Amino acid sequence: MVKMASWILFIMGISTGSLAASKTPDIILYTIDYPPYTIVSGNKVNGIDVDVVKAAFSEVSINAEIQAAPWKRILKNIEHGRVVGTISCSRRQDRETFMIFSDPISEILQVAVMSEQVDDRSINERIDLKAYSVLAVEGWGVEKELTNNQIEYSTTPSMDSGLNAVVYRGAGVFYTGELVTKYRARQLGLLDKIKIKRLDDVMPNKLHLCLSRDYPGNEQLLTEFNKGLKAIMENGRYQEIYDRYLLKK
């Protein structure tokens, strides 16, 4: 009740300064482990989207805390207006009835990953992958995408094994997500040993801050967040966050 009362005061514009100075979070959002967008390690939650969301809210003097929870529970609580919302969430028609969506905070884009020695000039569209030996992580959604486009592929058990296959074992193309590739390759010290090629006909899936339609004050909260997000994109903080996670150490 105390947190709700404080938030209502913020929306009314009464005590913005005192709220920003408080260590108690003004809002709590929930997420799952989805590196590098959200990274859950014990009780600590960070990651690209976590840092972006906190920085955007900070720009408009809102102290946001992000905690981990099971995805089904998060969705159910958002649907019933029990929690503020979640992050790293895609916009889908079946969610429109109980969620409102921010401007995009990040995106998931499937790309062709190969050894930096491979000539990639003939790879421009997804159909061009048919001329290569293609790898995909077993059980990931890209398997369905490749199958639907009649592209033959082999599976690999993990991101690490896929990266090692193209760098050290001469595998052709590893078809996987761009940011997760950059993040993991950086950790493995392989970022300068691979090249990443975006395909002209593969569109990104945008990720958003997704708020409950039924939680009090969320329409105004979304407006404030979008202001903060625009600010960090313009002042360089947004790019600084990406660089911290994805550039070589």
C-alpha cells in the first residue's frame, strides 16, 4: 500500500524529487533469464534491456527495480493487473487486450554467423543459405524458420558449440540471434574470429517494455518511460550500455 500511495503521488506530480532520492523502488518490473537482454544470476538481474530500462526511467526521476519470476506467472499477474509489467517482451495480438507497449527497447534479429575468413558476398537473403552447410541450435525457434523456408541444416547443442564449429571446425554458417552471438563470442574471446551477416529479407522482432492495462497509472508511466528512452538514445547512454555488453573487453 505504501508503494502504491507513493506512485499515485508521483503521477499527480506532488513529490517527484523525494521519490527520486529514495532508495525504495518506485516501481518493480519482472523478467526471466534471457541473455544478453536479461541476465539472472542469483538475486541479481542485469543485462542490456535491464540497464536500458533503468536508465530510461532514471532520466525521468523514476527508480525502477527489476526482479526475476517465472514467465507464466508474470503474464498472469500482468493480465489481472497485479504487477506493473515486464521487459524484453514482444508485441503480439493476443497480448493487446491486457498490455500496453513502449517504443522498442531492443530487437531480436536472426543472422548468418561464419568464420571471419569466409567470403560472405554471396549471402544476401535467407535463400542463399541453401548453398552452405547450415547449423542451428537444437530446440530453438530458428529450426522452424529454416524448415519453413526449406533450408537444410544440422543441429548443434548450444551457442558455444555452434561458435566453435564455425571458427575451429570449418562449419559453413551458424544461423542464430545477432546480440546473443556477439555477447557469447565476446565472453569466449571469439568476437574477432567471426563475421556476422544480416540478411535483407529477415526482419527483426522488436522488444518492448510491456505494462499491464489494468495497473493504476500505467498510461502515464508509459509516456514517461518513452520520454526517458528517447533521452538516453540522444545523449549516448543507450549506446554506452550496448558497448559495455557487446564490444571486446
